[in-house]
Amino acid sequence: MSTMPSDRSPDSTLAFIREGYRFVGSRCDRLGTDVFQTRLLLEPTICLRGREAAELFYDEERFVRRGAMPMRGQRTLTGVGGVQGLDGQAHRVRKAMFMSIMTSAAIRRLGEIFDEQWQARIPVWARNGPVVLYDEVGEILTRTVWAWAGVPLAEADVPRRTAEMHAMIEAPAALGPRHWRGRLGRYRAQRWAGDLIERVRAGAVPAPEGSALAVVAGHRDERGLPLPRRIAAVELLNVLRPTVAVDRYVVFAALALHDHPHWRDRLPGDDAATERFVQEVRRYYPFFPVAAARVRRSFQWRGYTFPQGRRVLLDLYGTNHHPGTWPEPEQFRPERFTGWRDDPFGLIPQGGGDHFTGHRCAGEWITIELMKRAVTNLTGAMDYRVPPQDLALDLGAMPALPPSGLVLDGVRPVDGAHRADGVRPLR
């Protein structure tokens, strides 16, 4: 039995907040390991990275999710009592609820609504001058997912709902006002969602059959009971909020097109190449930094002891950049996905394992669909320029985003089949 490598700091919480996505990987590199122990929020914590670590982490015989995520994350990002913190039969039944709305037809319809919303904005962008892509896509996704989910939304409420989703997303690793804005956004959105669920159940608001709103409002748990108002509100937001969060991936895709402009000519009309490009964006750029679990029962792995109840963090970003799985991981190379056969533990930007039974994100297929549609619109439906601005990604900021939000200028609609004049974004 070996002694697990250790980060000797008395507590690494501030270092984690300061270093962000690099926290686990930098220590693994320094210690020459893919597993080490530290203290976070004063609690002993084991950190892991790599494909083998991901396969271990998603073994439900060894790990549970209950009590793993710190309350500051539950009270902002996921909601208390959501599917992310369930185990066993309770998790399987709740996860089946989400997967029931992830049919191919439903995902295609979501993409069609997104296209309609995006293309309706192009003439507006052309008239109004420079636009911040992050701000625009956030509101497009809010309109899109609300309509798809069967949730009523007045146009005047779009900025407010988008701001609430963004506040929740940005709050878990934040300190001070940004964290408290997330708490407030969670409170307001959850109160609104709970009221809506009650009105649907009372027959006062219609919910389209098969929509996310109808499915969540009518769901029964593993005991055959309807979800309590608060939990139903949490789970409705767990459909809406992660879909709005795809705006960050859309910005990253646009950033990749700016940094690698030759892909703008290679992608139009080539669905396979577009999917490879999107997968590389998901691998390369930072999204959610880590996933958390607790040890179900003590066990040994690689000669190290994992004590019962110990919190364990899997480095999602570091696993997607692990040189043992991804040669030259710091190079942006979509061609690496040529002939790619899905590896549930190698590419894990939204978690690993099985979509239907495990804790992998139920909305991963939605993410890919929306990103492909966004790339198709960026390369085939509009011309634009990227003026000089601050596009540097700070990996110490969680979640990361270019400081400018990616400003586009000179937007012009073009025929969907051909670009008008071959204009390239300015570098």
C-alpha cells in the first residue's frame, strides 16, 4: 500500500479559485501523478485526472453523488435536490425523465427553433452595428429553449431570464457580489418556475404534450409520487439553464473560427467536418472544470486507499487535455476526430459514462446540435469581421469567457449556399 501524493498546503481553496482550470493539472504535473490529495474548503479531497481516472470515477459501485457538491454550488448552479446529487434507483428514475425528452426528433426541433431565432437576428445585427456575440446568443438560446420546453415567455422578459441563468452559471466559484447575484438569480428563477409548475398542475397553464414543462410537471418519482414543487422547479431549470450555458461554447466556436480562419472555408456544406470541429471545440476550450463524488465504501486503486466518505474531484478539463489520450493536447486539431468512436471516458467536457443510467449530462446531444447549427450560421449565413479586442482566455476564471464576449462588426446576411465575398474575420 502506497502513500498518496499530497499537495502540502494546509488548505488549497484560494489556490483552486485563483488557478481555476489549471489547479488539478498543474499539481499532477508537479507531483508526477494523476491522483493526489489536498484540502478544499477545509475538507480532505482526492483529485483525479485522465481516462482511467474517469472510468473509475463513474463506477457507481465505488462512488455516490449525494453530498459531494458543495452547498455553494447547489444553491446557485444545480439547485438543492436536483438529479446531479441523486444515486441508485432515485437517480435512474429521475434521469429517465430527462432522457425521455432527448429524442432525435425533439433535438432536431430544438435546432430548427435555434436556426429561426439566429437568422431573425442577422438583419438586426447588420443594422445596429457592433454586437457582443455572448450577449446575443444568450438571449437567442433563452428564446429557443423556452419555446422548445413549452414554457411561456414574453419578449420583455428575455433579458431578465437570460441574466438569471447567467448569474447561476457564474456563481459557484465566485466570491463576493458575483456569488450573491447567483444566489439571488437562483431564488428568483426557482420561485418563478415553482409558480409555473403549480399553474400547469392546476390546469391554468397549458403544457404541450411531451414538452419538458409537461414531463417535469407530471413526473412521478421512484415511489410513484409527484415531485414536490421546489424539486420540480429545480429540474425544470436543469433543462433551461444548461441550454442557455451553450452560449459559451458558441463563443468558443466563433473564437476558434477567428483563430483558425481556414476552417471557415472547409466547413460549409460538410456536416462531418462541422461535427469534428465542434467536438474539438468541446475538448479544447474550458467549460465545467471538475465533477464531484464521494467514496461509497473504502477501496484501493493503484495502490492508494480511497476512504469511505472521502470527497473526490475529477478534473474534466485536465482529462480532455491529457497527453496520454490526446496527442499534442494544446493544439487545436479537429482532424483528430476523424473516425472517432465515442469514448465515454476520454472526451468528458460534460461528464462521462452512460447518458441513460450514469451522471453524464443529459443535454450533451443538445449541446452538439446547437453548436453545429451555430457554426453553420457563422460560416454560411452571415459575413462579419472581428475588430481588435481582448480575446484572451483566463483559465483562472471559472467559467471562462473572452473578456470582450467576442464583438462582431460589419455583419451582413448572405445566401445560405454561398458566402458573399470571402471576407475573413480580422486577426
